[in-house]
Amino acid sequence: MNVSQTSKGGLGINLQSEHATAITPGATVYKPSIVFVGGAGSVTVTTAGGESGVVFSGLAAGTILPVLVTAVTAATATGIVLLS
């Protein structure tokens, strides 16, 4: 995948990442990242734009959320990996 998008604020989403880090909900995110969900469920995040408590539900296994996040605060999904 080689898709890029840049927002008005200059933050970009690049689905061709250089780094991948497994994460558990509540762990610190050191830079805005996109989320890969390995197992089906829901994920609650804080976006890079500052919206907190955003819930993505009904996610299938293998979903990539093309939203920059700064925190994963809760999840029923498993196998969550941050791509940056």
C-alpha cells in the first residue's frame, strides 16, 4: 500500500510505514500513528487533532484505521499495532 494524504494542519497519513509497535490500551504513543487491528472488535482512540473518546466499532480482523492517533485508550479488539 502506498497511499498518502495530508490534512490542512500538515499532518499526514502514510500507509507505507517505517515502524510497527504492538500496543496495549493506555500505553503511551510517542508520535501520531495509524492503527492496525489484528483481531475483530472495537478500538477507542484520541486523534492527533485532539478528539478523545472516538470509538471505532465493528472492526474486522486485519483492519487498518487511516486516522492519526495519539492514544489508544480502550479496546475489545486484539493484536493492536501502531504504524508510523
